[in-house]
Amino acid sequence: MLLRATDAIQLNENQVTTPPPTIEQGFSTISVHAGEQRQKPINSITDPIVCASTYTFKDTQSVIDYIEQKQDRGEYGRYGNPGEQVVERKLAALEGAEQAILYSSGMAALVGLLTAKLSAGDEVIFFDECYHRSRQFCTQHLSRFGVVTRTVKTGDYEAMESAINQNTKMLISESPTNPHLSIVDLERFSDIGKRHQVDTLIDATLATPFNVRPIEYGVDFVMHSATKYFGGHNDLLAGVVAGSKEKLEEVRDLRGILGSVNSAHNVYLLERGLKTFELRMQRHNENGQLVAEFLENHPAVSRVLYPGLQSHRYHQLARRTMNGFGGLITFEVANADWKQTAAVVDNVQVPRIAPSLGGVESLIEQPLVMSYFNYPPAERTKFGITDNMIRLSCGIENGNDLVEDLSQALEHAHTA
């Protein structure tokens, strides 16, 4: 995949982007260099960690100049950090967006965007396969402020369009969805929004811009839990929203009020993680495909959900719109209850049992236990969470080791 350095938002005039803006560069080159000054303040190759809660001015006139000239410099830590600005420019370049806003977590990014864009009486429409905390925020908390959330079946574009009324302000979906890995037709999704003058938001955490860039299809906002593939090492929390400068202006202003910012050290870790982003995504994609194909052919597995498989409902759409299919796989253990399924999770040796995804370490979990244990059975059924479902996030370990490990775990559970 090739990106242009001009996809990044412009730096100050006295800063120089690397690589030069007229040269077309590969994805890794953008990941390593985009958004950074070529020569940094203390001549270091890495951006310095700026541990400052506030920034000083030379004199009163400097404060006035800062306000009147809208100078791009620090004032107070709640409004941003120099390292944060580098990462935001880098993420904007990767997404092909004009601007990106960094948050303290993926949920903070979602909350920040929706809080800035919605008022009492407004409505949003969700596809029903979405992260349960995103749904919970909208249905349980935004509703307290008079915002209505409507839900339609994932992939039913006619139902989504029919649900739009004069109060509808945003259409929301993930792609791929979590944990079912359904793929949204981004062009169609975006077209519905544009025809009805409604903003569109795609949570592309599971895809990353390495595999798909929703803004290229006309989507207004793209968000990520940067905790996952962007950070890549299971050692930080962060979130990001990308889009046009105009649409994000009020979002950034509100973030400065709410204070959903990251620490300087956290931003440093995120920037470091992004340096190896393409290399890691290549391995995540490879391992995901290898393990999914193994699981689909295993007699102890009844169903595998992975867009890279021909059996997946949205395989053709995924092949047409994605460069790869990621490291997340959802599968069901054949003829197993929840305890037998848990035995498979307990018997793997390489993946760790934990929530989250996208890190170098493989993680495994049973959605029934990890995320839906206190939900009534009818609610779990409504959201497609079965007792025998397992979610596996393939890390960057040797793919054959993951296959062999899953083979012994499935065999052990099958014969127990």
C-alpha cells in the first residue's frame, strides 16, 4: 500500500516533514516519519518526552500574541502536548485524514465525539453488532440527556435508511464488527449519510488503516482504540478520532474542556509502537489467516468467523475493500457447553487469557464469561453471544506454534 506524505496535515512553516511532501512513500515510511520534524529540538532521532503540565510565556505581549495570532504552541497540558501533536499528525497521515485527535482511550474518543456532536432530541442509528460498551454509553447514558439511539440489523442498509428522520445526526458502525467480524459496505454506508446529510462514523479498530481506510469511501469520522494495533504492545491506553479539520474543530475544543488527554509517557509509547506498525500488521494478517484456516478444518470446531475465509458471509466484500483481515478470529467449539468451551481456553499454552486485542502477544477469551457473564440468556442471544464461542486475538508469535497449541487444546478438551 502506498500513501502520499501530503495526506498528513501541514506542520508549521518552520518545520519540515519527512519524507518531502512531493514524494510518494510506502506505508512503513509514513508510519516511521510522518508528522515529525526532520530535525528535532535537541537533535535527537526520537521526539523528546515533554513532561509539562503548563507552558510559560516570555511576557504579557507574548500571551496576547498567542491569543490574537492563534499560535500553534503549548499553553496548558489539558489542551495538548508536543508529542501528542506529532502522533496526531502521524495518525492523520495513516488514515488519509486532514486531522486526528488523540484521547486517553478508545471509549473516551467515542464519548468525546458524540458529546460534541449531539444535543437533546438528536438521534443516532447503530448497526447492532457493536462493542457492548459503545452501545451501553448510547442507550444508558446519552439517553439521560435526551439523545435517542436506534438499532438496526448489521448490513441491513434499507432498515438503516428507513430509520433516518429529521432528528438523525449520525450513523454508527464498526467494520469489522466485534466479535462477529461482519464487514460494512463503506461506500454504501457513506452514501446513505451523504444523501440524508447525516454524519457517518466507523470504528475501524479491528481493521486499522493498514487494511482499510474508511475516509477514502467518504466516511466522515473514523475512530480507533489505539490501545490495540496502533500501540501494539498491550502496554498503553489511547483512542483517536480522524476526519476533516472543519468537522473536528468543536470536538477538539470540547476535549480541552473534558480533559480526556494522554500522558506524555503514554504518547511516547504510542509513537514508538507506530514505528513498527506495518511489520506487525503483516504478521497479524498472516497469523489470522493461517489459524482461521486451521480452525475451519478442525472437527472440534463448528463455526469460524473470519473475513479471510470463503465461508464468511462478507468474504467477497472484504476481499474487494480490505488489504488484509487482521488477527482477530471468533470460533465456536462443536457440541460444547460453556464449561467445555472454557476448558479449551484454559488449556492453551501460548495465548494469555485476557480481554483486548492487537498486541504482540496472542490473547484468548470466552465472550460469555469475559463480557456478557451478567447478561440474561435472552440478551446474550439477542447479541449473538453463544455459550461455545471463543475470541482469539493472534499476536505476532510463530503462526505454526499457535496452530499446534490450539490443536492440543482442542484435542484435550474433546477427549476430557
